[in-house]
Amino acid sequence: MGDVERRLGIMPVEELLAERHALVKRVARLRAAYGAWGTWDAQRKIVLASIAQKLRAQALVNGERLTEAAIEDAAHADDAYAAFVQRCTEERAQMAVLEDQIEGLTARLNRGQVIARYLAMEVSLTPR
């Protein structure tokens, strides 16, 4: 198969598949977090709940009374939450780049198959 691929001038399918597999491994954790049925929203809620617990505890120590709305606002404005959102934004951008690379490899795989079929048809239609 490799010899035929070289003669056709297309990258061997094994190399393309290996490259695609490596990209899928890199994007797997990102898909688990941000893809369909991902865990991102659960992680976000955990971060906010943790910050809210700390704010409640600090208010208790200081003898302050905070409304739930004030706690929620403070949790959303907290530096830890902002850092979480920033990290997630960067990871989603990375996921978009990796997904694009995977799509490109898939297109190259499909293109190679189309070229091979076309050449096979061309050979069978050529008068002898």
C-alpha cells in the first residue's frame, strides 16, 4: 500500500492516522470538559461554591452578615474565579485549534482516497 501511495504522491494513510490519533489524544481531555455532556459547568459550579464557602466563613469570623446575592456577586468577582474563566477560555481556544487540525487531517485522508479511486477509474477507462 505504501508503494502505491508514494507513486500517487499522497501521504501514507498510516502516517496520517498516527498524526490524527496523536491529536485526538491531545484534545480528549478538552472534549471531556467542554464538549457535549462535558464537565465544564460542574467544574465552574464547584469553583463558585468553594469561593462562596470561604466568603461565608470569613464573614462569620468578622461578625458580618452577607446576603446570598452579595456572596454570589463577590464569588463571581473573585480572582480565583477570574483565573478559572481565563484558563477555560485558553483551553477552549486550544480545543478549537486541535479540532481544526483533526478536521484537516480527516480531509487529507478523504482526499487521498478520492485521488486513488479517480486514478483507478482513469486506468480502467484508458483504451489499451
